Amino acid sequence: MAKKTATNKDERERFGRLIELGCYIGKNFADVIGKKYKCGGKLEIHHIRRMGAKTNHKKTFCLCTHHHSAQTPHPHGWAMHKSTKLFEDRFGLQEDILDIVNQQLEETC
């Protein structure tokens, strides 16, 4: 497991803004999931880490617990940490999600 690093003021501000955006899946996939979808889980910050790389607080986006930490009633693969491959097959690569989220953050400034 990667070592946790302390956050600075800018990174904590980013986390706050990510929480304001809400769960990436609930915000961007409501049409695919159906109805007026609300995740309903606690919001968590997901860090993109490939091959055990160190935590980078700038490579982050927000997911609810249902889509992040596998505490989900949905079919296997909807949660990032249940199966990253199935999650990315359904919702896109983490790096692509990061680009979209960064664009959404810029639009809210």
C-alpha cells in the first residue's frame, strides 16, 4: 500500500471542490444508470495510482462509497476498488475521468 502524504492548503481546497462536485458517476452517468439517479453514499476522494506509484493529491476525483470502496448493492465491478478493470470498462479510464473532472472544476471557478 502506498504511503500517505500530508496535504497542503491547495490540495485541501481541491478536495473541498471535488466534494462539492459530488460523485463522478452520479453526476455524469445518470442517463445511463436511469431515472434521476442519486448515489446516496458518503463522498470519498479517489487517488489515481498506477503500479504502486506514490500518492499524488492532484490526481484525484470524487466517488461515493458505492462507486469507490466496494460497499455497493450494484453488480460486481461498479466499485473502483472491487474491480478497477471492470469499473474502467464501464465508466472509462481513470486518467480520462481526471481530465473531465479537472475541466468541470475549471468551469465552476
